[in-house]
Amino acid sequence: MTVLEQPGSSRNKSSLAGPPPTWQPRVDPAPLLPDAEPYRLLGTDAAARLDSGLLTRLYTQLVRGRRYNAQATALTRQGRLAVYPSSTGQEACEVAAALALEDRDWLFPSYRDTLAAVARGLDPVQALTLLRGDWHNGYDPHEHRIAPLCTPLATQLPHAVGLAHAARLKGDEVVALAMVGDGGTSEGDFHEALNFAAIWQAPVVFLVQNNGFAISVPLAKQTAAPSLAHKAVGYGMPGRLVDGNDAPAMHEVLTEAVERARRGGGPTLIEAVTYRIEAHTNADDATRYRSDAEVETWKAHDPIALLERELAARDLLTDDFVGATRDGAEQLAADLRERMNADPEVDPMDLFTHVFAEQTSQLRAQAAQLRAELDAEAAGHTEDAAGTDGSAEEARP
């Protein structure tokens, strides 16, 4: 028996003309839709209203960020970093994300977002500790309000929602900003995070850096949506489409979304259209899936060059300013190079530190076993050294 054959059912009843009233959307979708084209400020009439102090601050951070990326990449070639996912070309997204937050807010970065953490004030060596392979995390997240760098795709997004929702329940005016790449939007964690955030109206901002590729997979093979920002509508939150290489536009949109969340307006999904100039990591050969001509096209839309044009038009791009900015960037790189070239002091017993607040019986047993093995090894080295010294004494005439 079908539903239509149930007693009292009829194909002619008005209930079959359309769904019952409860199907209707809870919100009007029109205000949630992103712009048809990425939002821009540089090169438009709206650039005239931008604060010169903000522009010079953004420029300083972009130049530092570019030099940081170059130095970190060089460290991989020298064997001082196991891997480095460069954000060269994406510095406007990284810097704007850091500057849009207040000290009380939280940043949830992915593995490519070490620059955002550094721009927020984190020690560059601590930011790169994970990528050197010394620790799972090189800094105290609570001290810096920066969650651990997340290597699994998009798993940081539900964490950001949970923290933001908890802050809202406690009455704390804290906002979480979660960063993810276009590849991460294909993960289930992305859906779960946006769905919960919208239902709970959690004070969280999702920043998707659409750099064109999920490693080697182009965006066209990941989604058929008009844009990634359009996905916001399906969850009931605003979507914003922004030129990810326009630093002041990124800063403006992110700041507005953060303040909207702080006021109780709920989450926002922001898609920054940008480009990864370097390979996915130092272990990737990007020439297998994209052309040099494509890369050169995007280099012409470089975030530093775009901002330099505006600064030059305002007579702010002076030799003194540029020189001081570059000197600061070189100092950052030199300090990073010197400290990363020093061999870290590694204690094998740290394997058991910061795993649980109170160690389990299994971990205590494993720690005791490792300690015994280390002590035995140290004792063996001592005996070998004593034997060598004794032999040397006996060999002397």
C-alpha cells in the first residue's frame, strides 16, 4: 500500500498541491547571497576613503610575510624544516585575518596559515615547530589565542564552532576565526561546522582561501557551485566573495564579519579568491598540473604590488618607508634563520607530556619503560667511555 492509498488520502486533496507551510525557509535568502564579482577596494573610487595608517600597516605586514615565506621555504632546502606549505601570493588573506581580530578572539589556522599566526604576534620559530617535526605544537594555544596548526583538512572548523558557541553561552564577547582552503570545503567537517554554527548562531567567521587547487585538483573538479561563498546560503548565513589579493578589502570584510558575530549576528562564510604562487609544499611539483603562464598571470595581481600602487598614489611609498620596511623584514628572516639553524634540544620523555591532564596507566607504564631504556643506554655509554679511557691509559708508555 502506498502513501496515496492510505485511508483518507486523495490525489485531489489540496494538501498535494504543495508542501505544508512548515517547509518555508526561516530566513529570506536574498540578503545572504554574495556579490556576483569579488569585492574590491584597490583600484576603485572607494579606495579614497581608506585610512593611510591602515594601508601602511598592511604593507609592512605583507612585506614581512613575503620574506618570512621565502625564508621558511629556504629552510626546507637546508634540511631545517621537514616541510613548508608556503602562503606566497596569499599574504593579504593571512595578514588581514590576524589584524581583524582583537586580543580576546581566537584564530583557528590550517597547516598553511603559519603567517597568520606570526602576524598575530606568535614567535616564528614556535609557529614552525610542528613543521620541523619537534612537537605537535610549538606554542601555548591559551596564551596566544591561536589553536594548534591543523594538518587534517577542515577538522579545525568544528573546533572553532564549539569554542565560539561555548563563549556565547558564557556571555563572553569572543569571536573565533577559522581558516581553511578550497579543498577543505569538500570535507564533511566543513558541512558539520557551518550547519552547527548557523543553527546555534555561533560567533564564528569562516575564511576560505580559494587558491585554485586542492594540491593538484582544480576547483572545477571539487564543486559545481557558482562560488564557494554561495554555499553559505544553504546553511542560513551570509556569504561574502572577496578579492583575496586586495589587502584592505580583505581587512574590511573580515572586520565587519567579526564585529557582526560579536554583536550576536551569527556566522559568516567568506571566500577569498587568491592564488598559491608556490607549489603545494616543497615536496610538490606544481608544473604537473598548471602552466607557468597561469602563474605569471597571477603574479601580475600580486597583493604587495596592488597595495604599492595605492601607496604611491598617496606619496606614501617613500624610499625611507620602503627601506625601513625591508630592513625589518630582513631582520625577521635573519633571526629566524639563526635560531632555526640551532639544533633543538629534544627530550624523548616529552612524548608523554601534554597528552592527558592525568596520565593513563598505559602511558605511565610506557614512560617507565622508556625511562629504563634511556638510563640503560646512558649507563652503557658511560661504561664504554670509561673503558676507552682505561685502554688509552694502559697503552701509554
